[in-house]
Amino acid sequence: MHRMEEINRRTWRNPIARRDYRASTGFINEGERLVFEIARKRASGGRILDIGIGGGRTTGLFCDIAADYVGIDYTPEMVELAQRNYPQAQLAHMDARDLSAFGNASFDLVLFSYNGIDSVDAEGRRAVLSEVSRVLRAGGTFVFSTFNRNWHGFGEKRARSSIVWSNDPLRLGFRLVKHAMGLVRERRFAPLEQREGEHAILLHRAHDFGIMVYATTPQQLRAQLGASGFDGDPMLFSVDGHLLSGGTLPEEEYFHVVAYKPALS
Ligand SMILES: C[S@@+](CC[C@H](N)C(=O)[O-])C[C@H]1O[C@@H](n2cnc3c(N)ncnc32)[C@H](O)[C@@H]1O
């Protein structure tokens, strides 16, 4: 198993990391609100596949507009958590790299929110894009977000989280220990980063340096989408909801993507 895969899987299964997804609802930012609005319009009354549901935040946003909604996650504990939050929803334990449980062209919309797609390595990403493209109908929509390789926080001065003060000594102690463990993880995992070649695998501060992510550029993303059967000109939005154009996004930590499968002519 790729080291990145081991690190990420361990984090998603960790009860402390999972706490962040336990009761999360609504949108993570304005960019997501905008792309979800586009997604809801395009898939209302249709079939939706929601990948990497975590605690079910997006299940709450999409399951009632679809004729058929299926949510999946490769972390069994996340599926249990989401099922507890949304007992009526159809949820399953499944890896996005193998969607063989679903037929070709069987969904109108596929979602992979909050940079979940970046948890897998380059080979895994190609598999996810190819599987999503296969299960989407012609004219269908794929909405996701992905890390920006050129974000300054991935650069020489790595972005770190700060400790939030608490007057409760137990809570503060817990935060200090978590933070210290994060610094230990940073020292261990930073040498595993890959910054050369087509893509970058980078250590991210989320979950106290508990995840390594695939980070991309808009140019590379366009080429990858095109090679997987999507229209090679997706709509990209910043986290604060601006439609982005051009090749570089120096200040964005990540960006939202609305990609289309070309309609049959
Ligand atoms: C950052 S969390 C986002 C959770 C949720 N989508 C949200 O926005 O609140 C990423 C989720 O994607 C899941 N995930 C990552 N890689 C996956 C894969 N290859 N197949 C299915 N789920 C995956 C993880 O288990 C985790 O629950």
C-alpha cells in the first residue's frame, strides 16, 4: 500500500479526526454553495452518486432533491456515522476507484466534496476519474474540489494550525497534546512529499498533519479530465465564489470544479 494511502486511511478511521465530521452541516464556503447550486439545478429529480460522504454533510444537502441518492465512503466508520445522521439515506462502504457496483451512464450527478478526491495517489486519481466518467450519463455533471499545487501554504513556509486558547485546563491540555502530536507527524511525513513531475503529493496541516494530498494545477486538471472523457474545459471557482480563468491560482488553497461529460451529438 502506498504510504500516503496508509496515512490517510489511519486518519479517517481515527475517532479524534472523525469528530470534525460528526455534526457538520451546510456549506464549507461560498464557492461550494455556488457549485452545489449548479449541481442541484442540473440533477434535481435525477440519480446522484455522492462519494466520500464523511459524516453525511452533503447527504443532508442532496438526498431530498434526487429521485435516487447513493452515498459512499471507503471508511466504514464514516459510513456508520453518516447512516446514524441520515437513517433514511442509501449509503454503502465502497472505494471510488472501483465503482463496478454501478452500471455505465447510470448517474446524472457525481459529487466528491471537500477535496476527498485528493486522498488518493496519481494512479488512484486516474482510476477515480475514469470510474466517475464511466458511471455518469452523457451530459452529466461531476462536482468536486481539489488542492492547488501552487498555494503558498504548501511552499517553503508551510501553513500550520494554531492552538485555540481555552480557560478549561483539560480542553487546553488536550489541544496542546494534539498540536504536539501534529508536529511529530509533520517531521515524520514531510520527507515523504513528492514535488517533482506531473503532480505533487504534499503534507497538509488538516487533522494535525494527518493527511497527505494530491495537489494539482488547473492546466493539469483540464488535461486529466479531457483524458478521462470529460469536457476539458471545466468551470473552476475560488473558495469565495469567483469564477476563475487562466492557468495559475497562486493564492487559492483549493478550488471547486464543475466538470461535464459531453452530451451525445
Ligand atoms: C475531507 S473528508 C470530506 C467528508 C465530506 N464529504 C464533507 O465534505 O464533509 C473526505 C472523505 O472522503 C473519503 N474518501 C477518501 N478517499 C476515498 C475513496 N477513494 N473512496 C471513497 N471515499 C473516500 C474519506 O473516508 C473521508 O470520509
